[in-house]
Amino acid sequence: MPSTSSVPKIPLLIDGEFVESRSTQWRDVVNPATQQLLARVPLATADEVAAAVAAAKAAFASWRKTPIGARARIFLKYQQLIRENIKPLAATLTAEQGKTLADAEGDVFRGLEVVEHAAAIGNLQLGELAMNVAGGVDTWTRLQPLGVCAGITPFNFPAMIPLWMFPMAIACGNTFVLKPSEQDPMVTMALVKLALEAGIPKGVLNVVHGAAEVVDALCDHPDIRAISFVGSTRVGTHVYNRATLAGKRVQCMMGAKNHAIVLPDAHKEQTLNALLGAAFGAAGQRCMAVSVAVLVGDARRWIPDLVARARTLKVGAGKDNPDVGPVISCAARERIEALIARGAEEGAKLELDGRLPALPGDAREGNFIAPTIFSGVKPGMAVYEQEIFGPVLCIAEAATLDEAIALINANPNGNGTAIFTQSGAAARRFEEEIDVGQVGINVPIPVPVPMFSFTGSRASKLGDLGPYGKQVVLFYTQTKTVTARWFEDDVSTGVNTTISLK
Ligand code: NAD
């Protein structure tokens, strides 16, 4: 292992300059497949956070008035740079996060789609106009940028989720302070570097690193107008409460327990493949991972086939493009292994145990857990109640579609869900009755493309407006309504002491 002094230090970005933090507190960024030390990331000081916000505040004065075409063209250039660099970006992402190279490219690509969307800001930020709302009176709306906005991102999509945030905020005319996940900030920084290369002016995008203290400082800072957060329900709830108390607009996309219903008339091959990909892809560390399969009626007979197919999935370092890479950290692996043990103790049937998989040589160093499947899972068990965020699929059973829908609606989380069926009537009933943000019909991970908005229900989301799509333009702007009359030379309407426009 290299000495810590020879390891790259991740810089902050303040007022257009990449600078080394003066912090005395640093943490390691580690390859989860090998434990190799890749870089050191600072926990920024209070002064550094203040400097980043001050730079963003100063830059807002001119950025808010930058013509919409000039803003859009930066994102046109940015999407091109991301596209040209997708392979090295994915390689960095795989090294620090663990997911397979193919999936890392997907992570960058789903973010790139939001950048493409930001390039269309000219059409997205149009206001409304009504002529003659009273005699000679017109009313229109302006969608004005808010000012300094901040983003706090999780470890599991270190490319896509930062790209959900700063491109749309900046395209709308705001300036931004980003706080990436301290577990894997390297690909985020590579994307930030490309954003500057695309032409984002100094101070418009700033980056501070850190954990709880830095996040709290962003929540409290009086010059920050809005905060976008993506991460766990525990932290998101804290951020929402703290930042709204400080008068900010806040959107928090949070934890999940995503159920997929399988009806007996579903296409068996397609359904089993979809369940496995959605449960074990990214080692189960997606907020939209399917973590509970609810088998209805005779679909219960498919368990042996599902388990047999899960056994064939290959586990290994993401750079070798297996099916399942490592989980993010040793701590995450220990937490997941403990939950698997608890599931067995609490009476769920461990159909497939992925703990301590037999792997060749060096791979034993990594945070690997192979696909794990429980059947007979019921509410009340820890494996059902907690978000495992690892390659563990819980199988629950229901006698009818209505029973399955009731189970999902009784779960506190409402991030994603799916149904597998060939029946349009059943799918329609499910879609209408289910209280979950993202709904898939024979689509296991229904993450919306950027002309729609990501959403969430109940404990999975706080705040009214979601990331990207039309909603985020409203989130990152203030609607101002202007009512105007231009007087004709010699027409007097007299004094109007009523509320009516005359
Ligand atoms: P996390 O909540 O631990 O961390 C998210 C961010 O909050 C990080 O930047 C971290 O530095 C910061 N943070 C951590 N502890 C904090 C504290 N005590 N106070 C203030 N800030 C703190 O989440 P994670 O483990 O990085 O990501 C996984 C979680 O994110 C899962 O729950 C997953 O479901 C969720 N997630 C949700 C979505 C969605 O769109 N709903 C998308 C991706 C991930």
C-alpha cells in the first residue's frame, strides 16, 4: 500500500480554482474490490465552506443575467465532453465505487441524459402570458433563478446524481455548491473538471468535501436558497428539517424498499431475468433495486428456478465486468452480513447464502457478497423492515394481487415498484392503486428519462418537486407574476377602491 503522502489529494473547487484544503481531517478513498488506497479527501473547514458560498453568491450577479442561449451552449459542449470521456470516467467510477464497468458507463450515461436536457433550457424555462386579463392589462410570469443552490449526493451513483443536480440548477441561472459523497468523490471531480472545460464561469460551480459538519453548514448558511439531497432516509429527514427551518427550499430523495409483484401469468423467462438484474445489479446498491419479490399464487413455484439462475451470476472486481461487484466498504459488508444472519435467525429461509463467496486469490481482499436469497420473508423481520442495500433478495408471498398491493402500500417506503404480468387489467389496477413514486410494468427499474421527473412517495421523499424534468425547473426558480398596464394618453378610469381590475 502506498504511503499516504504519495496518494493524490482531492481538491476543493472555490471560485474557479482547484485548491488543496487546509483541513486537518482527511479520509481515505479506497477501491472496494482490492482495498487499494486511491486518494485522500478532506473534510472541508467552516471557512472553506463559507468561501465556496461567497464565491457562488458573487458569481450569481452576472450569471443570472447571462443569456439563455449562452447557458444552453455550455451544456451542449458539456454533453459532448462527457460523451468523449465516458470510458475513462467509467473506469474511475468502477475503481472507487466497485460497480462493473458496463454499469459504470450506464451511471455516467444516465447523468449525461440530464445534461442533454439542460441544453434545452430555452424551451424549459418559458413563462406564461395572458393578454387583456382586464381592460388593457396583461399578466405574465417570469421563472427567475433563486441564487445560490447546494447539492448533497450519495455514494451509489457518483456520476448520475451530481449530474441530476448542478446542470439543471446552473442552466436555470443559479450558482451552485456541490458536496459529493466522501466515499467516492473522484468521478464527480472528473465531471466537475469537464464542466469547467465546457465553459462554466468561475464561481458558478463550487465543490466542498466533507460529511455531517459540512452538510449542516450548508443547511444553515443564510446565503443558500435551495438544497437538493439524495441519500438515506435518516440523513435526508435531518437535512430537510434543518434546511427548511433555515428558510430554504429543499428536495430530499431518500431510502427505499422496492417490491416487485409477480403474477402467475407473467412471462417466466423475462421475469426471472429482470428480477435477478434488478436485485443483484450494482450489488443491490441502487435506490431502485428490487429488494422484495412478492410472488402471487402459482408464481411461488418459480423459487427453485430463480435460485438456480442466481447461482450462475459471476462475482468479482468491476473492472473485469462480472455480474456483481463488491459493496462499497468493509463496514457495509459487515452490516449486510449481519442482516443476513439476522434474517436466518428470525425464521426466513436462506435459499442462497452469498456470504464469504469462494473467489480466486486477490479477490478475497474485496468487499464481496454473492447473490443471496431469502424466501418466506414477512413484515416484522429485520431483512424486510430495513433497507439492506446489498445483493440480497427477499421473497414474500401473497394469495392475490390485492393482498400484494396492500403489503406494498403498508410499507413505509415508496420509491420504486414493478409488476410482472401479461394482464393489462391487472397492471392497470396495480398502477392506479399503488402508492409509490416510480412504477414499472414489466420494467424492473423504472428510472424516468429526463423529460419526466424522478419522484417518490411517503418515506422515500420530502419536498414537493423532484429532480430533473419539468419539476426541477420549478424547484430551481422562483415564479414571479407581473401584471402591467400602459396608459393611453387621455383615458382616465378614475379612482378604483375595489379589488377588481378595471
Ligand atoms: P447517506 O445518507 O449516508 O449519505 C448521503 C450524503 O449525506 C453524503 O453526501 C454524506 O456525506 C451525507 N451525510 C452522511 N451522514 C450525514 C449526517 N449524519 N449528517 C449530515 N450529512 C450526512 O447515503 P449513502 O449511504 O451515501 O447512499 C445510500 C442511500 O441513498 C440509500 O438509502 C439509497 O436508497 C439512497 N438513495 C436514494 C435515491 C433516490 O433517488 N431516492 C437515489 C440514490 C440513493
